[in-house]
Amino acid sequence: MDRTAFEGWLESVSATFLSLNDQQRNQCLDQLISLSGAAQLRHLSNGLETLLKRDFLRLLPLELAFYLLRWLDPQTLLTCCLVCKQWNKVKIVLSHPCCGTIETFWFCYGGWSLSPV
């Protein structure tokens, strides 16, 4: 199939795909995945990794992100420090909701810091 014909076909398939309900879209994706070879599956895996690995905390307003982090237990917060390189520079003083104690953790969040109240 030449390039022009392929682009027209792809546009048509894309328009049809967008008109389907979720179940039909899932069925189409399942069919395409089952027909794909190693190169296509690797391409799909790399694309999904980029789409799914997002630092959702950086997308939130800073105050809301810190509020959410307050609800994590100390061990989970330390695990977050190990997982995300960008959360290891900003000092956050958190009041732990379960026991009311003050815990200090180091995170990096775009260079912003939150000081204790």
C-alpha cells in the first residue's frame, strides 16, 4: 500500500475507532494485539510506558500534593523517596494523621519547599 493510500486508510480507521463504545474499542485493541509481532508489541510497550509513568503529584497544585502525601505512613513516604529521584531535595514537615506526631521527610518537588506551620 502506498503512503497516500495508507494515510487515507488510517484516517478512516481512526474515525471509525473513535465512534465505537469502550467495549468495542477494547475488542479492536485485543484483536490488533493478538495479530502483532514482537516488533509491534515492543513499540506498544515503549509507548505505554511513556504514557503511564507520569508523576501525577507534579500535575497537582503544590498544596494539594503535600496534603495527599500527609496521609501516607512513614514507610510508604520513604519508599516514595526511593522511587522518585525528584522527591529527595525538598524538606516537608508533616503531621502524621494517625498518631499526631511530626515526621520529617526529604522530597524534591520542583524546588518548592513547604515550611511547618
